[in-house]
Amino acid sequence: MKLLVCISKVPDTTAKVAFTDGNTRYNENGVQFIINPYDEWYALVRALELKETLGGSVTVINVGKADNEQIIRKALALGADDAVRIDMDPADAWQVASQIAQYAKGGGFDIIFTGKETIDYNGGIVGGMLAELLDLPYVALAAKLDVDGTQLNIAQEMEGVKQLIKVSMPCVVSAQKGMAEARIPNMRGILASKSKPVQVIPASGDAAKSPVKVFVMPAEKQGCKMISAENPEELVQLLHNEAKVI
């Protein structure tokens, strides 16, 4: 099988949220970056499992600048065969999807994996855009995936609903929890990653369609007001007059 896994660089979950340049950019000073967990733990690891079981190759692709090399090398250390980096600083999901689509078109990939969303913007729209641009079937929120000849049997979970989907390859799949178990690179993989090829491709110049104009921090949480269970009238009055939700 020929598998392509889309990975993105995101701040570590413990990173402080702050902005710079007039609140138009995330302040990266002192921030540790990681592979987006949904891309790594579920999409990439499941692709590696399929390669180990059925044979083939796993390529990881990232849209970003040279400082994304660290996360790319980790993906290679986990077991990906090679990597592609499209050299640009994307301004929105459209730029990411369009750049990947141009690379993947005609590449003969059986499955293109993405994570269900990134933990920075939580958009979850790159997979759908990519499938549309490539005119391929798309299954989002896949929690389990098995190969059955030229088809995939996928268990999809969303909003408390589970359904089984059968889809023909090639296709695009976004992975979520349940798809695979996270792995840790071993020393052999780390050493091997240093010699694995990373192809750098210039960006095509496609313009962003929805760039960020400004970031605004949410309002600080207000103090909690405790109401006695023996005084429901006060609760109703506060909900009506203060919270204005009824």
C-alpha cells in the first residue's frame, strides 16, 4: 500500500497562549512544538500498522518552514519511510489543503490520512478540502479502519453515534481516538531517521481564503455563585434577571 500522512506542527499542550504583532500572530517565544497528536497518535501510527501488516510505504507531508524539521524527523523516527515539506508558512487551512493536493495528485496513494483536527485551531477541515480537491471519497472521524481487498471498513464515531462505513480506495480519512495506540520512537528509529530523505518543494503561491485578522483572548471566568438547594426561587430569579438565560 502507498500511504500519505499529513502532519502539522502545533504548540505543546502546556504552552502559554499569548500573541504578538498587534495580536495577529501566536507568540512562539519559549514554546515547545510537537506533531499534532491526532496526526501522530492515530493517523500516522495506523498507517505504520498497515504498512507492517500489508507492506508498502508511508510518506509524511507537512506544509511549513524549515523549523518544522524537528517534527518531520520524529515522524521518520516512528517509522515513516520518507517525508515531504512544502516550503511555506500557511495562513489558513485552504493553503495547507491546496498545497498537499497538488503534491498528492497523480501520486498513486491508496489512503491519505489526516488527524481529525489540530489542537491549535481545532478546525478539522483540511481533510474534507483535500478530498474535494482530489475528487476522492472522504470519511471523517474514523475510530477504526481495516482493509478488505480494495475497500476499507471504517468505524465512524461522532456525537454519540457509531456507524460502519465501507469505502473504496483511494480515499481520504481523518483519524481520531481509537484508531491506534500511540508509539514512542526507539533509538534505532531515531538513528535511522537522520538518513531518511526529506524532499523540500517550493510553494505554488495559492492565496489564503480566510487568513487570521486578529486574535482575542476570552474573557476571564467570573466567580462561582453558590445557591442553596433549599432556595430554588433565588436560582430562578438569578437565571432570569442576572444571567438572562430564561
